[in-house]
Amino acid sequence: MASVKDIKLRVRAVKNTQQITKAMKMVAAARIKRAEAKVKSSRPYTEKMRKMVEEVVGLSEEPNPFFIAKTAAKKTALLLVTADKGLCGAYNANLIRVTQQFLNQNQNREIHLLTVGNKGRSFFSKRNINISNSFQISFYPEFHEAQNIAELLMKNFVDGIWDEIHIIYSQFISAMHQKPQQIQLLPLSAESSRNKREFLFEPDPESVLKSLLPKFISVLIYNVLLEARASELGARLVAMGNATDNAKKLIDALTLQFYRARQESITREILEVASGSEALKG
């Protein structure tokens, strides 16, 4: 059994760790409110733009390059959105696992990996996987940052450098639940709503679609970045909460062990004194 001094040092170390995890939990709890509010406010706007695009596609008679799917897509771009830091449970590991599955399933294709966040970039660069581009964004993503990413993706898709563009990110469901998602960004689905008309378009559907699509793709990427940040904070909140609780349980167990060790030490000293006294009497 460990000595009383060793147990006291270990209890002190666990208490220091508990203070750190508790502080990180409080920081994540404060930050997630703003991130969750931004996600919830962006979803209705994104969905309304999606409906508008679907409707104007139904009126347009000219083909748009963003909707043209290649029959034999060989060059695929994959945008992976992870966190810059760890200490958020299995958040990064789940996204990396989905990415590895995607790479294994598409070994016959030429994959161009793009990353947002240090964790994904660091993981795959250490495994000799070429990363075409890496983006750094603010802690609370800004729309102009999503526009910069969207412009690069759209340009390479229209120029034929990439035949398809996919995104892997984490969807924010609640602070307790985040779900890795894989979506195809380009080419867009050509679904249209011909039965119900909500909008009137001027001067003509083709001009509106040409102006609307770049904004719509930027909004999609912006929504992805917001979902990912809120998911990261939710995962960190849960992970630090669990770490704090586990530290408390460990401190309780060590405290009990400390009292037992101290009692054994006192009992042993009493026995040694009694034995010495009996020996002197004899």
C-alpha cells in the first residue's frame, strides 16, 4: 500500500486537475450559449434559401454548372471540419473515423483533402496524406470566412479540377448530443418544387440563379462551420463535466485510502511501543 505522504500528494494533484476541468466546463457552458444561438438563427435562413433555389431551378431552362454531375467522377474534394484543440471527448476522433471510412471506400478516386481545424490537419499530415488546403477560422466563425472557403471550392469545381465536393462535419443536435455528418456540397441536387410558387423572380430565373447560387453555397458552408463550433463546445462541456465528476470520485476513494493508511500507521506505532515496553519489562 502507498504511504500516507504519497496518497496526500496524489489527492492534491487530482484536486488541481479537478479545478482545471471545472473551469473549462464553466467556460464551455458560457460559450455554448452564443454558439447555439448563432446555429439556431442560421438554420431558418439556410432552409429558406434552399427552397428559393429549388423553386428557381424549376423555372430555369438553361443548365447551371453547379448542378451538372459528372458521369464518372474521379477527382473528389473532401472538406473536413474538426476542432483546433482537444479535451472534447470523442468529437475529433468520430470525425476522423468517418473521414477514414470515406477514404477507404473511395480508393479508386483521386481525393483532395481540405481541412478546417488543427486536429484533422495534424492527424492526416502525420500519416503522409496530402492536404490540398487548410483553413483557419475565428472561434465564432464569420460569414466572410465561409465565403473565402466557398469561393475556392466553387472555382475549382467549375474549372473541372474537382468533379465532386463533400463535407464531413458534426451536426449540433443538443449540448449532450452531436452527430457526425457527411454531405455532398457540389454538384447540387436538381430537385425543384413546381407545384407551389412562393417567389416571383426578376429579370429572369437564369440571372437570379446565377446570382443566388454562390450566396447559397456560402450560406451552406457558414451553417456547417456554426454547427461544428457548437458541437465542439457541447462535446467539451460534457467531457469536462465527466472529468470533474470522475475526479471527485477519485478524490473520495483516495481520501478513504488515506484514512486507512494513517490508521494502520498509528496502530503499527502503538504496537511497536507496546512491544518495546513488554520487552523492557521482561
